[in-house]
Amino acid sequence: MKMWRCTVCGLLYEGENPPEACPRCGAPAEKFELVPEETAGIIERARKTNQLHCDLLAELAKIEAIADAGIEDNLDPGCLRTFTKAKEAVRLVRQFSVAEVRVHVNKNKWG
């Protein structure tokens, strides 16, 4: 299967030929370029890791909500310290993951 990229909006389309019009922005088929096979392979390979980053970010949001609830509950200094540390860790890991996603986007590994 070939991979095509809309040069107007960046949408990736998979098929033997580009669509008659971009499903996202409506650009005509002439605005699609064939993604080189090597690049398409990199994008396909990176999809699993990209999804894992999305899953990780979703789980971090859940952990942050738990930490916020624990901070609000403020049962005792030990609990407060634990939930505060958890929230700090979430922020750091989120920054790592978002930075890695940016790397993937900049290297055309996102699609």
C-alpha cells in the first residue's frame, strides 16, 4: 500500500492512488505527494510507539487527578508529601513524552 501526504494540510492517506480530494482540507489530488517507501516504513514502524506515548499521556492525566485528590484530602504530612511527589513526577514524565513526540513529528515519524 502506498502512502500519500497532502502538501496543503499534511494529512497522510494510504491507498494505491491519492484521493480525488483531501478528506481533511479538500485539496485536489495534484496536491498529494507520494511518501518515499523508506519514510513510509519509518512512519509505520513509529505508529506503535506514538500510540504508546498517547496512552502514557492519558494515564499520566489519571495519576495527576489522583495526586490532586490526595493533596486536597491532606490527611497527614506523609500523604501530602507522597501525592505532591507523584504530581511532580507526572509533570516531568509528561515533559519527556511530549518532547519525544515533538522529535517524532520533526523527523516525520508521526502519521
